[in-house]
Amino acid sequence: MATKFKSLLQKLKTTFRSGSSRDTQGAEYLEQIAAKEQKLIPFQTLAQATNNFHPNHKLGEGGFGPVYKGKLKDGRVIAVKKLSHHSKQGRREFMSEAKLLGGVQHRNVVALLGYCVHGSEKLLVYEYVSNESLDKLLFKSSRRGELDWKRRYDIIAGIARGLQYLHVDSHNLIIHRDIKASNILLDDNWVPKIADFGMARLFPDDQTYVNTRVAGTNGYMAPEYLMQGRLSAKVDVFSFGVLVLELISGQRNSSFGTYFQAENLIDWAYKLYKKGRSLEIMDPTLASSAVPDQVAMCIQIGLLCTQGDPKLRPTMPRVVLLLSKRPGTLEEPTRPRILGPRHTKSHTKTAFSSDVGTSGVSYSSALTTNTVSATEIDSRASSVSRGHDTRGKRPVEG
Ligand SMILES: Nc1ncnc2c1ncn2[C@@H]1O[C@H](COP(=O)(O)OP(=O)(O)OP(=O)(O)O)[C@@H](O)[C@H]1O
Ligand SMILES: [Mg+2]
């Protein structure tokens, strides 16, 4: 069956190489195949499931458009993401990427049930994950207590396994590019599921992704991606590290105050770690449930993952391995704000050149809001588009 499908796709590829009427025919053919596999969902079905995308069904809205809760006739509860954000990617590419992402199946990754193209609209249909996103729990003091240490540890380990799957075990390397608390959903057993994977594939030409976050509202972006547009799996490792430190501290990296005499959460954690007091970053609500050795190990893993030089960060399989062992001796993380000279050199002409010192780059200053002009954003955008594959297919050596 799989071979048959492959040969059909091959035929389609040949068809698509020429004229536009053939292209339309080909697209229709592809739609038929996809529909057969029940991944292509008719728009009408989604409109019915969400009561015509009624505001009461809206779960939230992120950078790519609103998300609605819905129910299919067969009883399945779904989350429909209406992609309002336009990409140059055509209908055909969108469908083939969505199809590929539909094949992604892992306990710690939200299942993409199907997709829909309706006129200029593109929609993605996911399984509905009942316990909301991690940010809604972790950063609301009234609910944070529901996350005891065991739950948080299991969440950390689950996200690590999900990322390992996306990076290594799935058939295609999928760099998420947007690991953050709102993209981690929890099911009714608190099993974490990574949402919004594959946006780098669906929006390969999307520079807005970097631009909208360049002013620092995000706090999860690796310095080499933020400043040079270098996308590799290590970008996800960095964001994962930030998330680990957020889970332990209950603090958002992006809105970290100066109260702790540190530039950001990572810097604060590192300073305390160097003084042998890393456990002080721990969320006080964890006091009764925490296993100190495990917490200390996770802090160290978080710091290893957020090192400035991507080469020094562990891979996700290594993180999974470390988490599966009893706390033991780990290597020393390097100071998080300092990047190696290679980065400094290539960075001197970019938007954040004022942050470049002789010994390294302070990316925490680059993460300060309202410091970037439109021209600077443009120059960032072109540096991203020129040199790097943002589709997550060809990793830049990291
Ligand atoms: N599959 C799902 N099941 C349940 N809730 C979901 C699902 N997908 C998204 N949501 C909810 O919808 C909200 C909006 O999601 P969306 O991905 O648009 O925003 P975001 O994650 O904050 O930003 P971004 O666009 O950067 O991913 C999320 O915070 C989450 O609570
Ligand atoms: Mg999201």
C-alpha cells in the first residue's frame, strides 16, 4: 500500500513539473488520494464541528491564527487551527507537507488528524488535548500548585522524548523552532504533548516568525537563530533548556524582573549554580514534593541546553539518556551569555552589533524589548533568508 502510494506521488511530481492546468489536475488527484486516507477534511465538516468558527469555540490565538475547539460527527473532539498567516507556499506544497506531518505519531506529540484547503484558507486539524497548555498552569499562581515535582519531572522527560522523536526517530528531521510553554499541551493524565510542530515546514519562507519575536517577547530563541538565523536541532535544545528552567522556577524567562540581580532566568540560574546554590531557583510550591538531586540535575541539564555555543549543547537523545539515569556527574555548563569567537566575527555587521563585545555576545541585551528598528528587522530578515534553510530539512551544523 505504502509503495503504491509512493509511486502515485512520484507520478504526480512529474505531472506538476509542467503547465498550470496539469498542475490543477495533479492537485485534484492528490486531494483525492489524501481524502481517501482521510487526512483531507472538507471545510464544511470543520465549519459544522466548530459552529461556523463561533467565537465561543475559540481556544486562543497565536502567531499563525485562531484555534477553535470542535466536535466531529463521529464524536472525536478536535482543535482546528485556521492559518491566517500567509505563506508563499502553494496549495500543493502545503498539502504534501501537511501530509508528511500527519504521519508523525508519538505519545508526546499532538496528533495532526488532518488538514483542509478552502480557497485561500488553510486549516490544520489536531486532536484536542484536554488539560490546556502548560503556560496556563505554570504561570498562574492559582494553578501552579497542581504541578508537583513528579508531574514536572515527567513533563520534562516527556517533552525530551517528543523532541528526540522529531529530531531523530521520525522519518524526516523536524525542527520545531517554537518550543515554549504554550506549545506544550497536557492530556488528562498530564502527559505532555508537543503542539505546533512542523511550522518551519509549512512556512518555509516565513521571516515574520523571527521578526515578531526579535524584540524579545519570546525568550526561548537560541542566540545563533535570533542573531544569525542559523536553524538546527540545537535551536530546539536551547528552547527546551529554557522551558526546563521555567518548569523548575515557575518564572517566565521573557518577563524576568531585575529583582534577582540577573539579566534573565538563565543568567540567574547560572549564577546560583556557580555558587552551589542552584536549588534556590526552585518554585516554593515544590518544597514538599521535590527530589533535590533530581531537581539539581534538571537545572544542570537546563543550563547545558542553554549554552551560547550550539555545539556545546547536548543532543535530545543525550538529554533523554541523562534523564533516564539516576542523578550523577554531568559536565560543567559554560556561562550562558558568552558565544564563541566564530559567532562574534560573523555577527559584527548584524542588527545587534552594539551588543558585541570582544569576548562574546550578550544576547540577553538583544532580548530586551523595543530595541530594534524596522531597518534592523529587515536586515535580520534578509540574513535569515539568504543563508539558511528554515524548513528544518537540512540542519545547519550545530
Ligand atoms: N490541540 C489542542 N488541544 C487543546 N488546546 C489547544 C490545541 N492547540 C491549541 N490549543 C489552545 O489554543 C491556544 C492557542 O494556540 P496557538 O498555537 O494558536 O497559540 P500559541 O501557542 O500561544 O502561539 P503560537 O502561534 O506561537 O504557537 C493555546 O494556548 C492552547 O491553549
Ligand atoms: Mg501554539
